[in-house]
Amino acid sequence: MIALGLEGSANKLGVGVILHPPKAGAAQILANIRHTFVSPPGEGFLPKDTAKHHRTWVVRLIRQALLEAGVTIDDVDCICYTKGPGMGAPLQSVAVSARILSLLWNKELVGVNHCVGHIEMGREITGAQNPVVLYVSGGNTQVIAYASQRYRIFGEALDIAVGNCLDRFARTLNISNDPAPGYNIEQMAKKGKHLLDLPYTVKGMDCSFSGILASIDILAARLEKYAAGWKDEITGEVVTPEDLCFSLQETVFAMLVEITERAMAHVGSSQVLIVGGVGCNERLQEMMGLMAEDRGGSVYATDERFCIDNGIMIAHAGLLAYRTGFTTPLEDSTCTQRYRTDEVPVKWRE
């Protein structure tokens, strides 16, 4: 079976083509193409501008994906699209595109939960069997484990997602959004030396990032005020923008490691799978690896081809559901900004 997947829940437009062999075996990635809407430094991406970007690029990306995959329209069994969660206008652009293809090609539609797409793609690529999942991106922060055909949320962000926290601080420092603000913060953090005191907000299995962002924004304003730099009251060292990035990363990642370890202890798992755009961060992977090693466990993660939003994860998760008999009728092919991970029946797993 072959599926075409369309992803466009945020500023990445992805188109993927995947093949599931007739018998049990690894999925074959035939095409995985992505184009990103990049806003100017110091600015976020507005829904209307992002949606316009998706409408502009979707046809050429679909054509390119089919050409790269070496398949025809007749070879495709279903059209999979991101139903949610995500930004309203970009989601609508992709949903409309999927409907048009379904009608034009007479193919079944499959609406896919964005979060489940990340999880299933991560499991497929890494081979992780039954891990605790840390899903971290610009719009979501969740600690997840599987039970009874559902992905259960054990902990999550109470306010903004960790990726949103990093992205917004990049705007504070006027850091470039190309290729991604979080990536550029990561590179600056590698040059930081001094760990500044920031709020550490873990409440049971949940985290809060808005207070940390407010605190480090204050420090950034102080840095801008004193051109010659200012000294940390505790260490006496001169503070740099790189120190701020380093301190923010170390603090928020430590919080994520803590709640992930608690989930591992609760479910008795020795595996951690990190998915989502922030999951590309090498420092997060390193910190999680140290924790897992202490527990005799292991960490699984993917590179930017699969961590960052992409169409192949939607095609893969959609085809898994399609093989169980699930389809989305045209009249129900809507999208929603709020679509929780634990709302999805995972009938393709025991």
C-alpha cells in the first residue's frame, strides 16, 4: 500500500510518499519533501502569511514528491492530511488541498493527529518498541506512554510549549529564523559558559515555561541596557547573549528530563523516544542519554528529516490507520487546532 501525506500545521509544509509492504516489514520512504516559511528576524510567523505560503507551494511539492517517489496517481491508495492540532489557517489550507486531491483522484481521505504522526514515525525509524515518549515542539510539550490502544499523556506544559519558549526568546534577541530560531539558539548556547539562576517550574508531572521566559527576557533587557555588559551577582562573571541561551536551554531541558524519568519509573520502561522539532537538539539528547544510562536504559531520537514537521510522518500514521479500515468521509474532513494525542484510537497496536 502507498500513501501520500500532507503536513502543514505550522510554518513547515511537508509532502511525503510512503510504501508499506504487503507482508510485515519496514516501511519504505519514497519521498519526503519540505518547504519552510521563514519570517524576518525578531518576528514570528502569522497564520495568514503561513497559510498563503502553503497554498503557494503545495501543488509543486506534490508534483515533486510523486516524481521523486516514481509513482503515479493510480499507485496511491489514500490521501493523508494533518487534521490537527496546529494553527487554524495553515491547517485549513492543507485540508482543502487534501479534499481536492481526494475528489480529483477518487482516493480515500485519512485525517491524522499530528502528535501521533510524530510518535509513529519515531518508532518506525528508531525501532523503539514500547518507549516513554517525550514530544517537544513549538506547539506541544508532552510526556506520553502507550496503554490499551491509546497514547496516554502523563505530563505536559501548563502554558506555552518548550519550543515556543525558545522561539520567543530568539525573537527577544533578534536571532535569525533561518533555518529555525531554536537551532540558532542551540548554536549560541554551545558558546555559553555561565549558568544563570532561572525559575525551575515542575509541578508533579507538568511543566510551566512562561515564567522562565519572562525572567530571561528581563535579563536580556538588562544586557541591552548595559552595552559593556553586566556581571552576574552570584558568579561575578560578565554575562553574554550566549550565556542566556545556555542558561535557558539547561534549565528547561533539566525540567523535561525530570518528568520523563518519573514517567519511566511509573510505567517501568527503560526506553525514551524523543520526537518533535526540539527533539533535534543535541544537548537535550545528551542530557536525556545521561539520565537513561543511569537507569540502565537507552534513548532513541531521529535527525531533522523526521524530527521536524514532515509529510512522511502523516503518510505513515495515516496508512497505519487506513490498514485497519479507518477512513475520513469527505463531510468530516475538517481540521481542528485542538486535537489531543489521547483522543486517537490506536487500533494498529495491540
